Amino acid sequence: METLPLKDMQTLVSLSKRRGFVFQSSEIYGGLSSCWDYGPLGSQLKFNVKQAWWKAMTNRQDIVGIDAAILMHPQVWVASGHVDGFSDPLVDCKNCKNRFREDHADTKDGKPACPQCGSSDITESREFNLMFETHMGPLKDDGSKVYLRPETAQGIFVNFENVQTSMRKKIPFGIAQIGKSFRNEITPGNFIFRTREFEQMEMQYFVKPGTDEDWFESWKETRWAFYKSLGLNESKLRFHPHGPDELAHYAKAAFDVQYQFPIGWQELEGIHNRSDFDLSQHQKFSGKKLEYFDETDKSKFIPYVIETAVGCDRLCLAVLCDAYREEVTEKDGKSDTRVVLGFHPSVAPIKVALLPLSKKAPLQEMSQAIYADISDDMACEYDEAGSIGKRYRRQDEIGTPLCVTIDFDSLDDDSVTVRHRDTMQQDRVSRDQLKTYLKDKLSSFSA
Ligand code: GAP
């Protein structure tokens, strides 16, 4: 048997549509560029990814969560630097009219060239602010202008004092948040990799100045361990340190966690040492003191921030790319391909499929009774349509770790067959042991 990894993004786009993970937004109207809808399995996968992140962040005593509004006071974005500085250099190709980021240009004879047609006849660059603007209230004037937040981080910074005092938190402590962000990207694309509307999972960890470099190192390790726990292949993960020319205006140091997507090594998460930049800026612009008083040594300071920021959609894409494999076997001169999404059970949308061999009572009654017994404890799918071989293949393709087949012998021996996605091994398990068996297999899974 030969095992092949995902060869290109299009294969995943097709599978995602066919199996209900991700659909093009507004498809019946011809679609809306770079916007995607998560279908029944995709939304469950995304929910599981968010839950894993939330648990990793908030199941500890030093981090609490919040859920801030998308619309914020416009001054927030002046203070954060987004109004003046959150822009990309935009250029147009005079030959083919392609519009692209200047830093995405190809090079031809030492000159920047259009990545679409190769022409060097391109316009001077102009700065294009990536924030979406809208208006609050009935008047559309400058006084009513607000922005759709381009990052969730600022909702955390402006609530630093509220959270610290209401939760009586002592430094070091962190605030975690999951929510939508919006960026009017010039060149979105590559499926859900870069979109204009996306979800972020960000955590800001507030520390005493001078301890920031140690915390930065510690968070790098913690975040690596998180990706391992999701079952991601470590050989497809790496750290990329930011050089001085890559550092954001707020960052003292930064590392990306990169994943090797079919489009190459790309940023999955940013880990930044933001120093006291954000809280100092908000203190200056709001006039509200954001200093912390440290009772242990009676010192007063503006905390430094270590930030970990990952896109939920981008992480779902990494999980999908990582899980995809094709198993090709040759038998009697014929080639057969089994497509598998080898998800870690913690993110698999369906954990167990119940597959009765017949739709007729009493097999159906027995199968429904098993479904009722286990579906409260693990996400189950009940499927009685089509041949058992096709049903197994569908479950493999949606990444279900375990299938339970209820056959005619089950009526006599009160046992069922459990089939394992990865090995295709089958075990006969008595019904009274089934729930424990399934829970045990799901929790002891190793990729
Ligand atoms: N608060 C810091 C911040 O927002 P960022 O590197 O701009 O940092 C963090 O974004 C993460 O958000 C990225 O690593 C990426 O996973 C995700 N992200 C950013 N822009 C995105 C987009 N247009 N589409 C999908 N995900 C995006």
C-alpha cells in the first residue's frame, strides 16, 4: 500500500464541499470572493478546535476569558496604530489590470513585476488601509464612523483594568478571547487561509517588565505542545523568528509558528513580545491610568504583554491538510484509493458512526437503542443507507475514528463490531462493554 499526502488545495476544497465541511459563501448567487461558510461537519470541526484552544488557555488558574464587542470606540484604533499604520502597499499592473500587494510582486530583470502576467509596467505603490469602515446610527458622516475590528487583541487591552480588578488577578496573568476579525485584504485566497472575515484566538499575558523574555520563551514551548496535542505532524511545524525588518511596530520580539501547507511554509500563529506598547498607548489616548501596583515589592508599572495569536480558520485548514491522506492499493491489476481524514479524536466532528446492516426492525431498534445510550457522551452519526463498504469509506473521508456495525449476529450474541479508521482492524465487543470500550479507544488515541 502506498500512502500519499494532500497534493494541492483544490483536492481539499472539493472534499470540503462534497462532505459538508466548507462551502463557498452565497454560492447560489455565484459566490462572494474569499468568503466561506462552514457546513455541518466544518462547523463542528471548528467548534472542536476552538474548544481545544479555550480549554488549553482557560483550564489554568492564571488565565481568564472574555468576549468583547466587534465594534469599538474609534479612538481605540488611533491609539493602537491601526488608523495610521495598518495598511499594505497596493500596486496595479498596467498591462493586465491585476491589483496586488507590492511585496507580493515577482522580480524580472531586477525590477518588480506582476505575478499574474510578468509585466514590469506597474503603478507607483499607494498605502491601502485594511480596516473595514462602517457607520453607527442613521447618519453616515465622519462623526459616526466606526471600524470592524481587525484584531481581537484591542478588546483585551481596553478591558485590562476591568478584568484585573473584577477578577482580583495578580500579575502574571492572561486574558483569552475567541472572536471574529475583519481585514480588507488586497490578495485574499488559498481557500480559508487568508480571508476578509475570519476568527482569531488570541491570548494576552500581562507580565512584569524584565520577566517578559522568560515568559516569551515559555509561551513558545506551551504553544508548540498545544499543536502536538491536536495531533499535528511535528515535521510540518517550525518556528520562524522575525528579523528586524519583519517586526510589527508594537513588537520587541516575535516568532511565527509556521505550518507546511500545500502552498508552502506559512504563518499559523504569531507569538509577540508587545512590551508595554498597547497599554501605554491606551493610557495616553484615554487618559485613564493603566498601571499595575505590585504589592510584593510596592512597585508600580505598566505591564508588558506576551501575545499568542492564531487564526481559527487557518488552524482548521492546517488540521484538515494534516489529516488528509490517500491510501492506494493494487489488487488484481486494479488500483483502489481510500481517502482518509486521520483527525485526532479531540477535533473529529463525528467520533463514532453507528451502522446497522439492515433498516428493518429489530436490528434498527437495537441500533437506535445503542445510539440513545452513547450519543450523550460522544458525537455520533447514525447511517443506515447504502452498502456497508460505501458507508465505511464515507466515514473515513470525514475522519470518524470508530465505526460500530450492528449485524444479524448482534441479535443473538448482544455484541457489535467496532472498526478502527486507521488500521481498519475490527473488534467484536459486547454491548454492555461498548461505551467504556469506545471512550477508552478515543481517549488513548495516538497519531
Ligand atoms: N493581535 C495580533 C495579530 O492579529 P496577526 O499576525 O496579524 O497578529 C494573528 O494575526 C493570526 O490571525 C495569524 O497568525 C493568522 O493565523 C490569523 N490571520 C490574520 N489575518 C488573517 C486573514 N486575513 N485570514 C485568516 N486568518 C488570518
